[in-house]
Amino acid sequence: MTPSSQHFNISTAQPFSGAYAGKKVFVTGHTGFKGSWLCEWLLSLGAEITGYSLVPNTKPALFNQLGLKSRLHHIIGDIRDLPKLRRAIQNAKPDFVFHLAAQPLVRESYEQPVETFETNLMGTVNVLEALRGLTKSCAAVFITTDKCYENRERHRGYAETDPMGGHDPYSASKATAEIAIASYRRSFFKNHPVKIASVRAGNVIGGGDWAADRIVPDSIRALQKKSAIPVRNKISTRPWQHVLEPLSGYLWLGARLSTSQPLNDSTAKLCSAFNFGPDREANRTVHKLVEEILKHWPGEWVDNSNPHAVHEARLLHLVTTKAKRELGWQPVWSFSETIRETVGWYNVVAQTPSRAQEILAQDIADYCAAAKKKKLPWAQK
């Protein structure tokens, strides 16, 4: 099927130096919110995608709203199933791999700690094991989270060299996944055709997220019902960013890895961990985020704080100096632009569900145009 950017006659320059045109890309977690955005963007770049994931676990699901199943090679599978995963990767013969599959929710990790560690740690190990068997050149980007750091609730942001940690099972599972990635990279991928990098981002928002226990979809569901938005941790501060921000970093890192030469200092810098986060001005409290949402979709909110609730971090910020230095990457949209674009998608799709793909494709085109105007290297022809 024709990629959405062509189908809706949206004109964009070919970003990422055309690295994905006609290439085979294997995406785990392709049925999730972030994976769906990534697949839509890759399709517009001319990539041939094989997706490996569980069935979408929300209703509605962005994957279904975009009609992605018919536009890529769709495999339902669990990353904890190493034999099936290995066969899928071997059969796909990928030029690129993006590993997003995960149990992504902090509060669910308290309810399902074993499943969280099995999925986030051992699932990642399984992808690494499967990649060891590839004999062709491949760039692999492993997506973890900003919560992989030992969070000391400090105002100074966390850099890639800060220690891993995690109070809750989700954060700890992602920290141990990062340790596993670093171990495999040093142990098995030094003289290997597969090049490995990991990326850390968090508190990603955008149209089409329908997950439970996330403030934006919780807000949209309440507003659609004309109910007050339940705010659980109003003073918690997070580095809010549109989903396209980290995805642009992942795609640019993958493109750079694919063209890097083996066994040189430049490649060694790329085969490492990278933070992708917003500028500090986008570090806002949950309360401020909800107030910004209400500027675009009028309603009200209610304080639902529970002093006996499970622990969730209150303060978190990433340092992105390395991504800016090594990749020339930086955020494109401001906090207010991010909220405007996010709520705008939900508003349009609430009125006309059939426009979900069109509006998302337009968001990608607008984001690329803004990045090109800022002269970011990934957005240039």
C-alpha cells in the first residue's frame, strides 16, 4: 500500500539522508503507541517493515486506527519466545532493528513484577541473542527509558554516564536491560556486522496514546466524557516531549550507525547509550501539563492524590548534550507546541475517526518542516 505521506499528497524532503528508502526494518512492539508512530514514519520513508509484537492492548489502538496491519509484515509474537523471535529476525534479514517491545507502565510493574522483568530484561536479552546470529550488516537501536537511572530526585539532569538504578520494578527492569545491552555490546558485538546502540527517553506524548495510567490519555478520556480529569501526582515534574522528538533521534542514530565504518573511534561513540529529551523549559509539573491541555479542550480537573499510593518519582530530567554533540540532534517543538499538536490530533479524530492516519501523517510532515527550518542535520536533503 502507498505510504501515507504520498497517499495524502503531503510533500516532505527525504530526511535521514534517505537511509531507510527500500531498506528492511524489523520493529518489536510495533502495535504499541510509540511503535505505531515509528512504523508510520518509516513507511513514509520507503522502508519495508516487519513488526513483531503482542496484539494491541488498548481499545481503541493507534495501530488499528492507522490501518498498519495491511501495510507491513505483521507478526504476533512474544519477545520472551526466543526460538520464534530468532526465526522472525533471521527470515526478515533486516538492515535496521528497533526494539521497543516492553511492559511500559510503572504502576503495572508493582502488580506484575515477574512479567515486567521477564519482558523488559529477558526480552531484551532475547533480541540481542537473535541478533548475534545475523551475518549481514545491521544497525540495531534498543529503546529503554529515562527511568533507568538511579533517581535521587535532584534538579541536575541525568547524563549517560550516571549509574543505573530503579526504585520500582519497571525502572529496575529497564536499568538491568541497559546493563545487559552494554555487556552484550562489549562481549559479542565488537567485531560483528551488527552495530548496537541504546536510547533513553521518557514521558512521550502525542495523538493516539490510549494507555491506562498515563496523564494525557486519562485526560482525553475524561474530557470526552465531560468529566473532571483525575490528577494523581500534580506536583511531579517530567520532561514532556512529543513522540516525534525521540523518534527523530532514534531514526537519525540508526541512519548514522548504518553508514559508520567498523572499528573506529567515531563508530565507538555511536555504539553506546544516548539520551533524547526536551529542553529544560518543557520540564513541567503534571498540574501545568493538564492546565495546558485545557487551553485546547476546555474542561476541569480534580486532585486525586493518594498519600498511600505506590512510589513514583517526582523529579526527573535528562541531559542531552551527547546527542547534540555527536548527532547534531535537538528538540524541535516547544512545550506549548507539543500540547497543541497532541490535543489537536485527539480533537480531529474525535470528530472524524477516519482522519487518524491523515492527521498523523500531517504531524510528521509539519515536524520535519520545522526541523528543516532549524537546520537540523537529519532533516536536510
